[in-house]
Amino acid sequence: MPGDLRIRGSVVVPEAELAWRFSRSSGPGGQGVNTTDSRVELSLDVATTSALSPYLRERALANLGDRLVDGVLTVSAAEQRSQWQNRLSAERKLADALGAAIAPPPRPRVPTKPSASARRRRVDDKKRRGTIKKLRRGDHD
């Protein structure tokens, strides 16, 4: 649907679950800033949204814990002079935040050891460097 917000893959937030709020913005706009409601706040109740499976909802609530107020994620946009551009910016911010929150954790790093030839090269380079420094010294007997 045109008003729905695609987060990632098959996760799509229905338009009915998005709450919009508009207010006057500070910043660029000259005299128009005093008359137009160009600042946009977009909210989504992550705790009750139907767009997320229970598993993804749990992951999102855990990852967004400090950004949520009563289970609601709110983003605001006031960078542009136009309300329409701020709406698009707010949608992008919400999609990015929620997409990052439901993304699977990165694979754990598998520690590796240097190969035998790499260790040998390192020791040979250290010996070569030491020899060069020794040759630079004058004979101080």
C-alpha cells in the first residue's frame, strides 16, 4: 500500500499504526517559520505493532530500550523548510532505527593465529632491522 512504511524485507508497518504530529519548527525558513507547521514527529508503538513477529518485537524492544517511552518510538525531523520533505525524512529515520533494532546480531568473531610463515617473516624482519641499527653504530672502544 502507498502509505505503509517498509522497514526491511517483509516487515511493513501499516499506515494506521503510524502517529504523525506537526508543529512549528525553529531554524531556516525566514518569516514562514512562524506560520507553517514544518516540524514533523512520527511515532510507532513498537510494543503493540502488528508489523513485527513476537521474536522481532522482543529484539526491537531490547535494542531500542533507551529510546522508547512506554513502548513508543518517536523520531522528529525539522531539517528542511518543507513539511513534505520533513515527513520523508522522519519516515526514513524511523525505518532506519527500527531496521537496525530488528537486525540479527553480527556473527561472533573467530579469533585466529598468525601462520608459521608469518611469524617467521616477523622475526626475520626484526633481526634484519636490528642488524641495520647495529651497523649504524660507530665503534666506541
